[in-house]
Amino acid sequence: MQTPDTKPGFYYVSAVDGNKYALMLGPFKTHEEALQMVEQCRNKAYDLDPRSHWWQWGTCREDDGTGEFRLGRMNNLFQIMTT
């Protein structure tokens, strides 16, 4: 299991396909919350698009310096509380 990052910021489940990336789920207040959702998000993506099997799944962090954040592309498919 990965040790969660403790830096402040907005954490997301992310997907990478070649040179394209997407924020799939989030933002979360902690890295641990994002880590806990990677598998569920990946499995849901597999159901929706079989090509997502080839994507690299993980997490990422955006700095919170501006106080603004983006929403994950799959947020509407999960009933989760984000930042």
C-alpha cells in the first residue's frame, strides 16, 4: 500500500492514456481518500469504456494556492463528498 501524501492540496483519482491525462474523481481533502477510490473508479470506467483497461490509474495533487479546484469527470457516477 502506498503511503499517503500529507501536503496540502486537492487530490484526485487520475487516468493517463499516452500523453493525455484526466482528473477522473475528486477533489478530495486528503490523498488517503483519493487512494481509497482508485479501484472503484477504475472498475466503473472499465464498465463504461473497455479501452480504459489500458490506461494508467493512480492519484495526483493540485496545489490549493488559488482556492479554486476542478471536478473529476466521473464525480456524477459516485455519491461521494468532495472538497
